[in-house]
Amino acid sequence: MTNSANWLIHHVNIVLEDRVAFGSVVVRNGEITELLIDNPADPAAYAGDREWSVIDGQNGYLLPGFIDVHIHGGYGADFMDATSDSFDTITRFHASQGTTTMLATTMTASKEAIEAVLAAVTEYRSTEMPYAALHGVHLEGPFISEKWSGAQNPAFIMAPQLEWMQQWEARWPGLIKQLTLAPEKEGSLETISWLAEQGINTACGHTDALYEEVIAAADAGLSQAVHTYNAMRGLHHREPGTLGAVLTDDRIAAELIADGIHVHPGAISLLLKAKPADKVILITDAMAAAGMSDGEYELGGLAVIVKNGEARLQEGNALAGSCLTMISALRYIREHTNLPLEQLSKLASGNAAKQLGINSLTGNIANGKQADLVWTDEHLQIKQTWVKGRSVYEA
């Protein structure tokens, strides 16, 4: 692996914000310091220096590392396990699939179980995270709709508890980056307003909200929609519903599970046409079964059957997260749309970085950015992943 603090990759197609350009990228101490497009680097100038590693990009692609804001687990582990071993397992697996930053996503659970995750993520982040970085936590519930519980445990669903959020923010300041709730629940608007003041994204999800209720929530500060189309009131021409508000309100960024199971390609095309270019965010919503074989699993304390890569609750047959990875989502969108690779990269990296407010650090390839990078072959198969310039996966 490339463990040198200083390295360069040459002979590679660099996926920039506005184009794909052939050239070289130089990394020093975890930061991108040179983009050499018109005058690519001479590897011979670096090859003799023991402090440098030189990589032949073999005409492949160099992309910004993927950012997954909605992910529950992978390779047999779940963030609700609240252990460093499980976090290592999840971040190691998804780093092998090109993810460099993620939000540890919880389930609708007891206050004690959620607090265990918050404490465990805080401890994990205080160490040198060896694989993909946990940027913070995404609380998916428990303030959601009983009607649209999906794979969330209905036993723990409740109205928004602003006091809980205030306690958690005081105890673990800056850790919670996103909260998913149902805007129609009593107390939602007050909670959304407070969260917006703290710089925490609020997303509508698992919701039966009417169009007007979502617009009112956006007025209060709601800025995102969880797994768009799924677990939300759909579009009707006389009551546009949650989906209608998400499609038409440019203040709301729309998460998308692009696995061919959760959303039809035609609906994906509609979303991409309806939303501004920077307001669609690819997510995996991956559960513990991602990277594993078909079989029996658990999500939020509920039994899940995975068959042919499709995860469904054993009781009720609702979709239960996914077995998706970010690179697979990118390839799926590439296959089913005519979007150029630089736009696909924004769906997988840049848009999430903007939504999280970390686009000055990561999300695109530019001088001064941290070297969160993914190198693939011409077929978008992962060859190597780096986080802050450090190799965390090599095929």
C-alpha cells in the first residue's frame, strides 16, 4: 500500500468539478498540493526519492472519495452495535468500495441505545480512525410516522423530543450532523428550528406529511429528504404530498438509493430533472448484509431476509435498507442516465460535502483539499482508496 506521506499518481483521468482531465496529482502530508493537467508530472523526478511513492494510474480514473450520509452498516456489523470493532468492520468494508467519509446512522430505538451509539462514535473519533472517517452521526428516528415505519421498530416511535436533542448536543457537541423526522408530528417545527440554529441538517423521512406541512418545515429550516420516494407520502395531482414538496422545493436536498430495487430508473430520471444539480445525494442506506451473502440478518432488532441482494423484513416484507455500496450506486446511475462522470461524482461526493458544510475540505479534487481519493480502472472497479492521503484500501 501507499503509506508514504508524499506520493503522486500520474497517467490518470482526474474527475474534476467541471470536466475529466488527463494528468497527475501530487499529495504531500495528506493534502493535494499540485494538479498537473497540461504539463503532467515526470515520475522519474520523484522515483529516486525514498520519501515519495509513485503510482501509475494506468489510464484509470481518480475521483473524490465518496461521502455516505445514510449508512447503517456492512460486512456483518451495524452501527447500533456501538463498538469500535463493528465500526472498524463497517468503515473497512465501505472504504474498499470507495467511501472515505460517512455518517454513522442509527435506527429508531430506545434513548439508551441511541446514547450508546453517540458515546461510542465520540470515542472512536478521538482515535486515529484507520479506514473511512466517521464525520458524525445521523439519527434516523425515532421521531417518525407510525404509518411509514418501514424497517424501523414501531415500538420506539414517538413525537419529537426537543429536550433530548438539546441534551445530546450539550453532551456531545457537534457530533449529530443529521436528524430524520416526520414533519407532521407535534413539536416538529420547533425542533427543526432549533436544529437549524445549531447547524444540524433536518431531513423529512418515514413521513405522511402533506405538501403544505413539508413546505412549512422547510420554512423552519428542514433541508433534506431521506431516501426519496421510499417511506414517504407519494405524489398526487390534487395533494402533491411529501414527494411533491421534495421535488419542487429547491431548499430540500434529496437522498437517492440507486440500486434498481428502491427506485425505478424512470423515477431516478424524474428526480434528476426536477432537482438542481447540487441537490441530489447518492446514499447506500446499507445494512449489515452489505458485502455478505444472502441469508438471515437483523436491522433495528427486526428480522431481515436477504435474497438475491434484496433485504426485506421477515414480517411484513418491507424493504429493510440495502446491500448497496457507493461505487455500485455510481455505476448504476452511469448505466441508466446520460450524466457525465463529473456530474456523477457530485452525486457521490460534492453534493454531500456541501450539505454537511465540509466542501472546503473534501468532496472534490483541488489544490489545498485533503486527499480523500478513489482510483478506479476504466470500468469503475476500485483499485485504491485514500483518506487524508493515507491508503486505506488497495485491491
